[in-house]
Amino acid sequence: MNPALSYRQAFKTILLRDLKIALRHRDDILNPLLFFIIVITLFAIGVGAMPNILMKIAPGVIWVAALLSTLLSLERLFKNDYQDGSLEQLLLSPCPVFILVLAKIFAHWLGTSVPLILLAPLLAMMMNLHPDGYMALFLTLLLGTPILSLLGAIGVALTVSLKKGGVLLSLLILPLYIPVLILATAAVEAAASSYPYQGHLAIIAALFFASLITAPFAVGAALKVSTN
Amino acid sequence: MWKWLHPYANPEVAYQFTEKLIPWFNVIAAILLSVGLFMGLAYSPADYQQGETVRIFYIHVPAAILSMGLYFSMAIAGFCALVWQLKLAHAAIAAIAPVGAAFTAIALITGAAWGKPMWGTWWIWDARLTSELILLFLYLGVIALDNAFDDKSQGAKAVSVLALVGVINLPIIHYSVEWWNTLHQGATVTKFAAPSMAMSMYIPFVICFFGFAFLASSMICKRFLGQVLARNSLRPWVKQLATAKEG
């Protein structure tokens, strides 16, 4: 009889469970992705399909679309677990909340952001981004999207017990996303004009580690508030 | 000091104490603001570069400092509410947030009015302007989250967490003029060294600042009374108060 799961096992169990749930509900993965593609297409149509204009706005548009599609997918992070009561069971378990929350956020990132990162070069090509910017776009998305998931999880945890949390969530979370947006678009723009962008990337990495360490505690506190 | 502070954790005592403070705050704010604004708007010299438009500074800078200071005090209240479970700290957050949002809006609007003659534009995506706008969004988020909960005590805890998370924006606003070399001028009064402005302008500014600070305190106290009453509406002392006011 195993009295308590080790932290590693607990992390793995939750991660696999959430990934399995995500794979069974393919809409949850596909819809934010389709949204991401459609928003970018709308920008290209709405602004006017002139290659040099598209080239200028490409980093910003791709990043804003990534922010919005992340926001769209965040709802499912805790909502279903909250409704069927398994969230309370998880919080009652002897395993620290930090580990559980980190596993759930990691599963969310794998399900939502990784497909988005893989699709990004295609859309960058549609937006006529300069080829020098591709690597920067990939790296900023790789380092930046986990920050979006981590910070977004705080907002979801705060609003999970509310009936109409969706719109409120965007008001709470989007202001916190702005530093990442500024740094990431600046990095891609610098790279597209073949300037060095390692400085921006280093700050994004610093933000990533800072939010990786602090956000799960805030999420844990917020979940305890929401579940009472 | 703890013994001295302890009775004020009782809502009734805090209510009566705050009620006594408000008239004092009102009087002090009225005196300081009338003297400070008169000195600032009529007597202080015009700036050698910016001319008469510099006078908006006596409203703009106090509002900007207060917008950040009030957010910080709200975050401190949030910290106290989470760590020591103080019910009154919850009421304080709900009292501070709209006042802070108003001062942020004043700072943004007066800044725009000042920017038009000086920079030739109402708005520019300058680092400090952007971060001050984000501060406004953070305040609005706190207010919206507070309104979204039916259960006030549960909502208050959520709001405390959000207020604490948002505090990360404050150093960004404060240092934005030093980190990024943009259109907004550097700090002139909110630095530790001697202020880089003439005394004839500095003294009216300080008087104005404290005038606005007392005005904000008075408004917060007034809102705090309302919050305390709403949260304790079933207590006997509130009922007594209500019947006494009616009778």
C-alpha cells in the first residue's frame, strides 16, 4: 500500500489526466487554434492586404491573436473540475497545491500553446513577416506563452466560482499580459530588421522564471478562495 | 502599539473613529487646497520653458503620485486581509479602489491636456502613459471583480489576491521614465535627492499634494463607513444606529 504519492508521481498523474481529458474534448484544442487563424486572417483583410503594411504589423497581430486565443482556452483550466467537484478533492489531497497547479498549467500549455507555436510560422508567412524574424517569433512564443498560461491561471482561479466569469477574466488578465506583449513584439521587430534581440529574449526568460515561481502560489490562494 | 491598535479591529469602534476623522480631513483638505491652488495657479512663477501651461502640474503630479500610492495602500490592505484575515481590511480595499481609479483618470486627463500644448499631441504610446493606463485597467479590474461576487467575504479575498498581483505594475510605472528614454519628462519631485525645481514652485506643489491627499483620505473614509455598514448590516449596533438616525 502506498500511503502517499511522491511529488513527481502526483505531477505526472495530474498531467496525464488533464492531457487525456483534453484529447477527449478535441474542440477545446481546435477552437482556440481556429480562432487564432481567423483573427490573423481578419487583420490581413481588414487592414488591407498590402505586403509592406502586413510586414510591419505582423509581429503585433500574431502576438495579440496568441493572447486572445490563450484567453479563450483558459476557461477550461479549472471550470469542469470545479463543477464536478474534483477540484475540491485535489485541494484536499495531501500533495502540495503548488505541484497540482503547476501540473494543470503545464497540461494546459501543452494542449493550447504548443499547437499554436507550431502553426505560427505558417501564419507568419501569410502575414509576410521577414524571414529573419521567424526564429525570434518561435523563441518568444516558446518562452512567452507559458507566462500567459501561468498569469492567466491566476485570473481563472479567481473567477472560477462566478457564473459569468468570461468577460471579467479578460479585464483582469489582459493588463497583466501587456509587458510580455511589448517585449515579444519588440524582439520580433528587432529580429525582422536584423538587429540583435537577445536582450528582449533574456527579459522574457526572466519574466518566465519569475512567474513560474510565484504564480502557482497565487493560483493556490485564489483556488482556496473560490472553493471556500 | 498592538494593544493600542487592537480595539480598532472592532467594526463599531472603527466606524465611530472614522466618522470623527472625516470633518477634520475635510477642513484640512479645504484649507490646504485653497492655499496651495491659489499659490500655484496665481502666484508661482511661470516655467522658463513651458510657460503658463506648467501650472497644470499642481494637479497632475499629485494625482499621479496618489494614483500609485493608493494602489500600494490597497495592496497593503489586501496583504493584511489575506494574512491576518481582517474583515476591515476588506472594507478598506473596496473603499480605496474607486477613489484610486478616479485619481488615475485625473492624472491621465490632465496629462493629456498638458501634453497637447507641450508635445503637440493628446496621447502618445509613451512608456509612462501606457503604464499609467494599465494602472487604470487594474483598478477597474479590482472594482469589477469586487462587484461580481454575491458573497462579499469570498469576493474580498479574491480582490485581495488581485490587488497583490497587480502591484508588480507600480515599479514599472515609477521607473519607466528612467528605463526608457521617451517623451515624458524625468522625475522632478518623486526622487530622494533635492527636488530639481525652484522653491517658489516646490512649496505650492507640496501644499497641493497634501491637500489632495487629505481630500482622498476623506473620500476613502466616507466610502469606508458605507462598506463597514453594508458588511455589518445585521449587527445590533448598526440597527441601533439606523433607528437613531430615523428617530
